[in-house]
Amino acid sequence: MAKPIEGEDPYDFIDRLLEEQQMKHFELAGLVGEYRQHFEDMRENPTAEAATFARGLPGAKYRVNSKFVSENWLVLEAELQRLFPRPE
């Protein structure tokens, strides 16, 4: 779980979390692009190995990145609530 660096400005911390979120989304998009290319290649040259790979999609790497995105949003939400508490 992401934590602020000692002495880090709260706005900088939130910006860092948003940047990490953005990068993970880029990675996820890249994985989806790779999967699409795999299916296109498989269409042209179906093999048993390609079918085995296709059955395993989206795979562990996609799931790990998706979990990071979900958990990072929870940290972001908590930090935003701390920085901008609702008026009572």
C-alpha cells in the first residue's frame, strides 16, 4: 500500500498516486493490445500452444495490475477525504 514519503506534501502524494494509477492503466492497455495481437496471430496460424495461451488470458499479470488499480483508488479516496474533509 502506498504511503507518503516522510515530509511529502499531501498534494504531491496525491499527484504521485494519480501518476501511478495512470501508468498502471497504460500497462493494462498494453496487455490488452498484446492479447488482441495474439488472437489475430492465432486466427492466421492456429496452434495448440497458441490455444493454451489463449485459455490462460487475461493472466496473472493483468489480474495483479487490476488489483493494484483497485487498491490504489481506495488509498486515493482516503487521502482525498483526509485532505478535503466534508463539512459537518
